[in-house]
Amino acid sequence: MGMITLSSSQEAEVKMSEIGSILVAPSILSADFANLASELKRAEDGGADWIHVDVMDGHFVPNLTIGPPVVRAIRQQTSLPLDCHLMIENADLYLDDFAKAGANHVIVHAEACTHLQRTLSHIRQLGMKSGVALNPATVPDALSYVLDVTDLVLVMTVNPGFGGQKFIDSVVPKIRAIRNMLDEAGRKDARVCVDGGINEETARLVVQAGATVLVAGKSVYGAPDVAQAIRSLKSSVAVSNI
């Protein structure tokens, strides 16, 4: 399939040369959906770097959320990159729809894709960044043969499906293993993202292990002041070694 023309907001993606910086991607799963436009503005004005969009189908995970029409609406309300995490089966059927809706990144689960390399290549062909998510019990070796077509690795530090879960500490060494795999494969440009139970304390742990993107839901949108919550996450890891 041909390349889909990107909107100006999609072209505003964070330069990968800025890989050394720590980014915060608030998850709208924890936002007030009745006031989503204002919630997006609160995050953007508060210093968020990306907006993380959790897409769930009720099959791959035990929850049902949103799809391309809502992503399209979100795209009209923010200039930030949209980081779409597809916790769904048969993701290939919807990749074109997410590209047309304005997604900047599409992340699929290694556990849900029969032909992972093909899926990631298609995401790139559509002009988006490609990402692979790994559940807590999934080993890093699942990435071995797709490192060349992977722009983002999303390490789940909770079992996917619901926000507000407790951080699984035993996953932290996997973050370092993945960062080393990417570096050894010549993919220093690829980002390691972490999703699940991220707060000031756990943010320090994952950044020290090699993460450069913090996906945070409850700790941002559950805070009285979204901007302060984002600043606190960034300041908590400012002196961490990457």
C-alpha cells in the first residue's frame, strides 16, 4: 500500500536525535473522557511530550476502549505526537485507519502479531513510527528478528488492560536487556518506553535501566495539577544515568 500523506501535526514528531532526553507521555486512559479536549490541553500546556492512546478490543485484553474515530478527534485537539498502543488482535486490519486518523506512532503487541516483521514494516510504510510492546512475562528475545524495523519498544510493567495497577519490579532488568539489544544492533535511535505504575519513584528505576519515555496515566491525570505532575516526573529522573 502507498504512503499516506501526513498532517503537519504528524510531521511535528520529536526528532530522534533528541534520544538522550526523557519524555513524558500522559495516557488518556486515566483522563476525563467527558472533557477530553480540555484534558489534552492540560497535558500539552503542562509540558507533555506525547499523548499516549490506549486502544483495547476486549479480546487481547479484558477491556474495551477507543478506536480510529476518537484518535481522529484527538488529532484535531492537540499538536503533540499521538502514541497509539494497540492492545488488540488482528492489528493489521486497522493500521491504515490509524494512519489516516493522525497517529504518529503505532505500537503492536509481539504476543498478538503472527507476522510481526510484516506488521512493523507496514506501519513504517504508512509513514508512522513502528513500536513493539512486550507484556511483563514476555522475554526480550521476542524482538531479536525485528530490531531493524522497530522504532520504539514499549515495556509493560503491569499486565495490560487497566490503568492504576501496581508496578511489577521484576520487569526492570528486562528494560536494560532491551536497551542493550538495541544498542548492539546499531539502533541507538530507537526509544525504550515504559508503561504501567509510573510515578516519581518507579520513573527513576526505569530511567536508570535505560528507558527514555515514561507513559503515565494515574500519576498525571489523577494529580490535582497536571503540569506539576509532569514536571515532577521529569525532575525526578533529571540526575539519573541513562
